[in-house]
Amino acid sequence: MNAPILPGRIEHWPLARLRPYARNAKTHDADQVAKIAASMAEFGWTVPVLVAADGELIAGHGRVLAAAHLGLTEAPVIILGHLTEAQRRACRIADNKLTELGGWDEALLMQELQALLAEDFDLGLIGIPEDELDALLADGDDRPSISDDAADAIPAPPAEPITKPGDIWVLGKHRLCCGDATDPTAVARLIQGEQATLMFTSPPYAQQRDYGAAKEKVGDWDALMQGVFIAAPVTADAQLLVNLGLVHRDSEWQPYWEGWVEWMRKSGWRRFGWYVWDQGPGLPGDWNGRLAPSHEFIFHFNRAPRKPHKTVPSKHAGETLGGGGLRGADGIVHAKTGTGNAIQSHRIPDSVFRIMRHKGGLGAAGSHPAVFPVALVEAVLTRSRIRAI
């Protein structure tokens, strides 16, 4: 191994002198460029770009785009004139991929985040996606929670797992598949030609996350959603519940679901209900002046009418209804909703799911940053009271 060559100096070049590499495989969408620009405005231009002697960019395409976004005219550069053409290609890839190989000590990261919060520092500048930041801060939040279900605890995996990809467990009336839910073959093996009467899912929240090799598929969010729901193996009277969270760009929340919701309506799915998932205490942080996030949405679609299920025990069951009663649309209190009626034993669940967000680990290889708590799925099944696959 040769000794590394140290750069002799850092030069300042006009942006116009820099030439982007035409086959640069690293993508930079507008949201990421805006985040890089905000970071540069806060911390300064901390990392020079790498260029060939002819001005072709080797590393730093995103920083150059951010500089233009900020109205800058010059960039700090390091000239790598000693590299061959093959080395330049390899360096572009290595500059991005090598940083992805590192991990995080979550305990130390939590301490750093808490220290920043104590200084009222804007955590939107550090590059962690908002939902990951929510989960990290939830892990370190010692305030009382609505639910801390032991069922959410994830045991350490055994050295030699019993269950392998492709295995299907039969659990009474239920079937559980170990596999990739985006693999049609795996799904077909699971449902065995049957159709589901309940679908509860949490798709990507617009283009909030970098999905790596799958980014092209997620890039057109409407097409992704239409592809999933047009092929969903569900019955004509199925209930579809879809969990989505807010996405903020340029200091505004984005109604990214509007086009898909309208497509669902044209496909015969009614906008039957719109519910709130109360995830527990609002998370600490500045949040750019917004109120602390503590909720997400659950959209409920169906095609056929259905009667509500009274599954929640009434606290005052059997007692006489007092007060002034409940007025109808005509402004009159009718006998059915008037005073003097006995309170029933069970009532219809309300439109808010009050269940604490999952407080498991984050950042481990292969882990999901926004895991459903077991209690949320249980609540949906209980309230639906229908057979589901």
C-alpha cells in the first residue's frame, strides 16, 4: 500500500469553473440540497469539493448545488491531479459509500441530541430525518407514556434462527410468513388464493427517506401507491386502513396524499374515515417553531357500508343518561338520544388511537426506523372485528 498523498493546498474556484460529472451515480433531490444549504449556512463550508485538474467534479456535487442555492459564487476545492481516470471513477463511489459503512452508538447519540436540545439548537440542521429523530428522542424520553407494551420488546436473534425466509407458520386461524412483503411470490404463498377483509399498512411517507436502490420506485409516490392498491388481494367489502405521517418541506406541511386519495375514489374506494394516531407525549425539540409532533393519520377506505362495532366497555354502563341529550340534524333531541335512557354496556371506539409509539432500537442493520407497536395492530383488529389475512 502506497503512502496517501496529502493535498498541498485548498484553492477557491468560481462555481462556473466546476464541471459536474455527467455519470454521477449519487442523486441529490431538492429537499436534500436545501438541507445541505441550511447546514452550510449554519456551520460554513466545512468540506472542500474534490476536483480533477480539468475542473471535473470528483466529490461534492451536492455541496456545489447547495452553494448555488445560497447564491455563492466560489467554492473551496482540493485538486486531485494525481488520480487516473479509473481512480477518479472509484473515488466518486468510495467517497459516498465508505461513510455509509459506519454505525452509531445510540446511547452516545442520544446524549448529544439531548445536549443540543438543552441549548435550543435546531435539530433540523443535523441531517437526521424527522421520523428517525422522533423515534430516537422517544427512546430517551423518560416522561410517562400512554403505553409501554412488553410485547414490543425485541429479543436478541439466536445464532442459528429456527425460522428462515420463506417459512410460513400456521397459528390457529392465522398464517405468518417470514419474507419480503414486496415479493408477490411470498404474498401469494401466504394468502393461498384467499382475499383479505382487512388491510392495515404504513407505506413510505412521500419521499421523506432515501431508499437507496429502491429510490426510483418510491420517487413517484402516486404510482407506487396505485400499483399496490390496484393489485391488493382484498374482498369487495374489505376495510383498508393506511397510516401516513406529515412531511414538511420549505416550512410547510405537504398534502402529498391528495392525488392518491382522489385516485382511490375514482377506483371505487370511499373516503370512509380519517382517524388520528395519538403517539404519546410531544417530542422535545424546536421543530422550527411548530408544536411538538405527537400524532399521525390513519385513512380508512371501503366500498360497502358497514355497521360500527361497540367494543369499548362503558364506564357508566346501566346508569341513566343525564344532561340535555344529543340534538339531531334538525336541532331536536329525539327519544333515542334523549335523557332518561340507560347507558349501554359497550360503546363505539372513538376516532383517536391513543397508543404510545414504538420505543425499540433504531439504526441497526436491517432495522426499520418506524415500527408499528403491537398494541396499534391489536386495536385495529379489535375495532374491526372482521376476519383478516
